[in-house]
Amino acid sequence: MDDNCDGEIDELGVSSNYVYYLDEDGDGFGQTDNTVTACGVPDGYSEESGDCDDDNPNISISDEDGD
């Protein structure tokens, strides 16, 4: 397994994979409890977590006033 995303098979215990969060509404914020680990951002995922309503792209952690 390529544990550190350098294209080589690695020794055990080495890992540079990153956690990505499912972003069903495409607002750039994903679900904290729905993740994958990968070398790069998979389609439909985000590097940012904390989406409180992943069915509505108009509501995200960056929407401070909630409207």
C-alpha cells in the first residue's frame, strides 16, 4: 500500500494520507461523521468539516447569521 502518497510501496507505520469529509451539497464543507482517507480530495468530498446541514448548500459553517 502507498501509505504516504508518493507512488511507492511503503514500510508499515508510515502514513501521509489525509481525511476528507463527504460534501453532499457542494458548499465546500463536509459532514464531520462521514469521512474517507486518501492522498487527494475525492469527488464529492471536502477538506473542511463542520457542515450542519449537508442537504442545503446555502447553510454552512461560514454562514454566521444563518440565513
